[in-house]
Amino acid sequence: MGKEMIAMLLAGGQGSRLYALTEKLAKPAVPFGGKYRIIDFPLSNCVNSDIDTVGILTQYQPLVLNEYIGNGQPWDLDRVYGGVHVLPPYQKAKGSDWYKGTANAIYQNISFIDRYDPKYVIILSGDQICKQDYSEFLAFHKAKNAEFSVSVMEVPWEDASRFGLMVADENDRITEFQEKPKNPKSNLASMGIYIFNWDILRKYLIDDENNPESSNDFGNDIIPSLLRDNRRMYAYHFSGYWKDVGTIPSLWEANMEVLHPEESGINLFDTNWKIFSRNSGYTGHTVAAGAVLDHTLITDGCRIAGKIKHSVLFAGVTVEAGAEIEDAVIMGGSVIKAGAKVKHCIVAENVTVGENAVVGAMPTETEKGVATIGNGVVIGAGAIVGPNAMVRDDVKEGETV
């Protein structure tokens, strides 16, 4: 018995624009919003949309991601038939063949998809924060009798040239695709979320693989081929929360938006559309006498004695008395020592910020950047880390970077 639709989640990205945060971590495994990782969002969307079979295509630094996914139980994806499957590049007789592009990654897993004989395949991205009902998207695809549909979002015209754009007629039928054009003809940005009829996708993946000129990419190769052959292609307008968190400023901004669910549209407390995650294993948090918490999200196992304003703290963070944190994202297990000032920055997991050290600064007219401290880094007592710094290595006591 075939599945109606299965999901293929592209989680292989190196995330090089996240620098210190992804040196030892695949981008989809980057922590987000206190208790989540980025990949929790597409996985939870699948569960909430009644999709019970998900292939996760990993490539770069997959260890933490594989461990985190495990058997898929936190997302109710531990199924006998279906469930979640982590799909690294195949080991062939001549060694491993890395995924050459997004289309090649799916091509290498045709036999996995064939096992479930689906009518439709939804392709998802592992590096976006988005709450979307894929069953509504599928209903649109069926109603249009489409062979390919893409989820699009209207973006401001001045930003349009940063995106892959779908030009569509009044019936939402796609007539043209522009990849980051200088002169945009449309402001419908592709979200990189596609539904294909499996027989169509299968044929085009095989043709694409046999074309030595191809870069094996959906945007560069598959979509233009579908257009050339005049396939039935439609743009599905999505109006919910969506953010590509591929850069430090956008990741910081999305974490800050979690603190303003009404304005931003990202509500992590929505009981009708839960975001599931693997439990951190910590107990409750403690807030000492004299501590100040102002518009802040704190997670299990935090020990707080300092002052925290408009920040997101992940599980097991310690903030000692006299420390001040503002507009900051502090990931799991980090320790902010007495007297330290941590502002407008992202601090990765298991970092120690020493006594009276200064990390980042509130933006001024000239300095607007987000300081970033990489995983496991120790910032020495009294050290100063500037507002734009990207710190991968330990900083000595009293040093300025």
C-alpha cells in the first residue's frame, strides 16, 4: 500500500555563513528558540500535517544531527512502515559519492522513495524557521491538477533580487523563474518547498543526472527543465511565518522575534500547532533573590542570579550575580560569570564568559553587528569581545578581540 505523500528534507547544508556556530554542527542542528533546533520546525510541520514518512538527507557534520533525530520518537516518527530515516550519501564500491546538488541528493535516494510508492513528494529545507500546514499546500496542488507546485511568499520589491522568483499568471500558473535577477518581474520568492508528482520528479531527476552539463540543482536545473517542457506548474501563496536563518543576523533576529509572538507571527506556545523537540534532560530552573528577568525566555535547568533583559536562554545556562545580559541568545550549558556584560550577541553551547568580561555591545550608528562566540569557547576574565566579532578560539584574560 503506497503512501499518498512522503517528505524529503534537505539537511546537508554546510551553513558556512553561520561561521563559528556550524564548524562542528550541521546547520539544521543549530539550536533555536530556547529548547529547539532548526530541524524541529520542518519535522513538526510534517507530523502536524499528517505526513508520517520523512527522509532526512544529511552530508556535512551529521553526527549531532543523527544523534538528535535518533529513532524519531519525539516527533512521533518512530514507525514500523515509514517514520524518519537519516539518509547520508551512499557508500559505493569506489567509496562515498557526496551529494553534488539538491537534485542529485534526491536522485541518490530514488530507491528509498520507490519503497513507499508515493503519489506525491514534498521537498523541504532543513534551514528555515517556518510553521506551515503542508496538507493545505497539497490540497492546492491537487485542486490545480499540478505536476509541480512551489510555496512562495510575497517579499518587498526592493528585496526581490535576493531570491529565486516565480512569475505567475492570474491563475497562479508559473510562466517564468528568475534566479536572483537584477530586474525582478515578480515579488513571489520561492521558499524552497516543493510538491512534485512522484512520476514527474523521478523522470526529471534521471534526465538531469544523465546531463553532464547539469549542476544537479532544483533551482538551476530541474525547475527550468519543467518550464521548458511546459509542465503544469503552480505557485502556492504562503502568508505565515517564514525565515531563512542562514546568516548570523537573521538567526539572531528570529530568536528575538520569539519574544514578540503577536507582532512577528512566530508563536512557540501555540497548543494547536506544537513544535516538538528532544527533551534536554534538565530539571526546572532556579531564579535567585535579587535576579532580574525582563521580557526573557528561559528554558529548563537555568540557574539565574544576574540581570537579564530581552534575551533567549537555552537549557542549563548559568548566569552569576552581577552579570548583565541584554538582547542576547545564550545556547545550552553556557556560563556567564559574575560581573560579565553580554549584549546583542549569539553565544553558542558550553561557552564560559569570565568574570567582568564584555561580549558584544548595543548597536550604535556605526556599529550594528551581532557578536558571535563559537561552541565551547572560554572568554577570559576581563576580556573584551567587540560588537562584530566572530570568536572561534579561547580569548585570554584581559585580551581584546
